[in-house]
Amino acid sequence: MAGRIPQPFIDELLARTDIVELVGGRVQLKRAGREWKACCPFHAEKTPSFWVSPEKQFYHCFGCGAHGTALGFLMEHDKLPFPDAVDELASRLGLEVPREDDGRGTRARPGEDLYELLAQVSQFYRDTLRESARAKKYLADREITPETCVKFAIGYAPNSWDAVLKRFGGSAERERLLADAGLVIERSGKGESGFYDRFRDRVMFPIRDARGRVIAFGGRIIDEGEPKYLNSPETALFHKGRELYGLYEARQALRKIERLLVVEGYVDVARLAQSGIAYAVATLGTATTPEHLNRLFRVTSELVFCFDGDRAGRAAAWRALENALEHARDGRQLRFLFLPDGHDPDTLVGEEGPEAFEARLATAQPLSEFLVTQLAAQADLANLDGRARLAELVRPLLARVPAGVYQELLLERLAQEVRMPAGRLAELLKGRPEKPRGRRPAPGRTPVSAGRHPLLTQAIMLLLHHPSAARAVTEPPAFLQGDYKGFSVLLELLEMAKATPELSTAQLIERWRERPEGARLAELAAEESLVRDGRAAGRDLVMALKRMAAEFGPDKRLNELIAVSRERKLTSEEQQEFQRLLGERSGSAGA
């Protein structure tokens, strides 16, 4: 198992991540004063109730109750587990995620041996390419330059059953590691044992993750043979339905990626990049999956899918469209480019040049047009029955498009084809509205004092919104050591904020993610604060603690003894207690 991710690193991630930029890459935000707003991506709505605060580095929806930090947004929106969300933020910033030792002498990262081995094998393939005139001729014939080979770390697997096995094996443990990396295959014939190389006599394209680490390979056969392309199998590091060839290289080449072009082959990506079109990526022998789309839309808001213009290419495009529908929302563009017969992006950009190729991209068919034209081809729109069939064909597809402006415009386009007012068509197609998944709707804001003492809640909110307010408290009041519900939370928040007063709201909340109080604290962090200034928050915090001391601390007993003294003389024990409490009073609030 991997060690824990150090808390200071998570703090640094949140401090260096702009939540407005992160969320704005997935949701169309509009400025509203000091904050940003949008229609919530977690439930269907037409009036914006989703707010992002750059000051708190926090988001909150007053409609469905969704809220959280940049990490929380990635987990909720992109469906990432916590470690993957940390990896995603780290990769955006070019940081390596550290791991603490788990105390049992294990390695800090799972798969470190595999990463190291794959890097060594990748270098071996590159070295072998330099020695192979045949492989170099193949690449030259495909007009792939040596500079491009270096940029994409292209190599060559020699025509041998055991070149990699001999070089990197040598023991049962090493052979098993090669098998785990997908580099060798175990012999399964009768009476046979041992392993042999998976990749033989192929031009090798290393597949790299977001940090540039080799996680797998794609091999292209040089002469005729099957399969033309051979990919690494699924391993602990590689899942072909999630990874994209060329995405790392595109992010390295471009500071800001305005669009991504999705093609089908490794050579296409390399040749396009060589021609100056550095924003091409390729799926790895599989249809574009929802996980691919999630990754792509984390990087850009415009995708162009590039396919052959034949029947197979259009069938592949339709599969991509079906997976893309739930990602078709306001602020995003999805388009389809179909190439002339006999061409793929590699040959076409070589024949007509990058300017002409990019001019073709400008003519790519929007998702809405592709959807309508494909379905219209299955119905005779000249008669009522055909138009009704079109409406039925589109019903399940339209239901997958998130509510919003995009869905409305798509509906209007379909209404033109069926010759019916868009509003009437919407009524006929409308099914039972889908409830937001995984979250109980919350019609309004959570009352601040629900289930807690008002002063306690006020003090917690002041610390959540203004962690620097803790500077005003010289020492946590003694009464917080009591067992009143919530005292321990306030005390711990005070200690956290005093230790690191520069913490943001998001950083403070993130420290409570796995704890039962975390959800309630996140709700309070989402509340609007009437105190805008950290210094004023400090004064209010001290005042709240003093008032709480009167009710829960030594002052409560002091007031009781004063009331008793007005009715009778205090006993000697009561007088001693009175003097002791009076001495403690000055420091009870720590002001």
C-alpha cells in the first residue's frame, strides 16, 4: 500500500490551485461581484445557484447542497477517488506527489519498480532504433523526423523472442516484474515454461501518463502482418480506456490548449505535432470512453473527433457521440471531422500542409448536426410517420444531454426537422425528471445554529472563514476542555489555525475530509460571512469566547458565588473557590 500524502503537500496544492480556473474549465462561470456563479453541474437547473468563491477557494450550490474544495470538485465532478484528484491537481502544477513511509519498510509508491523498469525498457528501444537501418527507413518513409522521434521517445523492439527478457530478466523475480509490466508473455504450451517478449520487430511508441512517466507501449509492425498495432495489456499502471496517447506531449508543447483533436493512430499524432498541430491525441485501439472524455475536458473545452469518411469511420464517430452526449453542456464544443477516402490525418497533413488541414477543422460538423443528420437518414421526413420516428429516435439521446442552453438549442434544431414548435416537442419528449444522484436535495441554506449553541457555531464559522482570526486568541480557553458537544472541534480548529494562520478556508476544511465532523464544517464554510476582515473576525472571535466563558467557563461559577454572597456569607471553601476562579478569569478567554 502507498504511504499517506503529507498534509503540507495538500495545503500547498490547494494554495497554488485557482479554483475559479479549475471549475471554469468544466462549467461556464460568470462573475457576480466578488464571486462567480453558474448553473450547477450536479443537478438540473435553469437559474444559477452554484457559486465559486476565489477568496475561500470553495464552491457551494444553494440548490442541491453540493460544496467543497478544488479536490472535492474533482472527486464529485470528475468521479475521481481522492488520490487521483490529488494526482490531477499535482500534474496541473507539475508537482510530484510525495508519500510518507507507512512504518513497515515498504516503498513510498506502489508500482515504483514498474515505472523504473518501463523507463529502462523505453530507453533500450530508443537505443535499438539508432542501430536499426530498417526501422529508421520505415519512419523516414512515413516522414517522421529524428527530432520527432526524440520528442515522442519513439524506439524499436528488435526482431527477437527474448531481447528484452535477456536484457532485463535474469531472475524469477525480474521475469515476473517484466510480465507485470506487460513486456513479456508467459509460455503456455504443453511442456513449456518461461517467458518470451511481447513486442518483436515493431516501431515502439511509449505511452506516458500526466507526469511523463512511461506506463505502456504501442507497437506498429514494420512489414505486413497482424495485428498492425499491438498495445500493452492492462496492468497496474495502464488502463487503455482511460489513457490517451500524446496528451502529455500536447500539454508540454502548449501553455494553453484551446482545442484537442482526437485521432486514431500513434503516427497520426506524431506527424501532426511535427507539422505544428501539437494538440492531437489518440485513443489506444478502443472507442472514446467516458473516462477519456472526462480527461479531455479537464484540459480544454473544445474537442474535434477525426475519423475516416467511410462507413466504419462514421460508425466509430457515432459511438463517440453516444459517449459524449452527457458531456455536451454550455461552454463546450464537440465536433466531427470526416476525412476524404484513402486518407488519414498522417497522409492528409503531409499532402496538403498544416494550414489546409486546420482549415478543414474549421468545417468540422457540430455534434448537434451530426446527431440530427445521422438520425434523419433513418427516417423519411417527408411524411408524418417519418418525423414521428425521428422524434422517438432522439428521445433517449436527448435525455442524456445535461439541461441548459445547449440542450435547448439542440431541441430547437430537432424541432426544425420534425416541423413542430420547440416547446411542444419538449413537452412530448419530456420524461420523468431525473433526480440529482448521490446527494439529498436541500431547498435552502442550512441554518447556522442547527444542533449547536449559537456562540459556538459563530466562533467556528469565524475560524472557518478567517483562519487568521486565531491570532487574536493568545491561549485557547480552559473551558473548551469540557465535554460540551462541539467544544473539541472548536479547540482543534483554534489549534490548527494558530499553528498555521495563513491557511485558507479550503485548506482548513480539507483537513477534516475523512472525519465525521467534516460535512458539517463544510456546510458552515459555505455560509455567507458578514465579516469580511480578518482583524474584525479576530475581535468577534475573542468576544464570542468571552461570552461563552460566562456561560460555560469559570465565570458561570463566579456568577453563582456572587449571587450566593448577596444572600448569605460564603463559607471558607466557597471563598477559596471564589479567589481561585477570580485568578483564572483574566486568562480564561485568552484575549
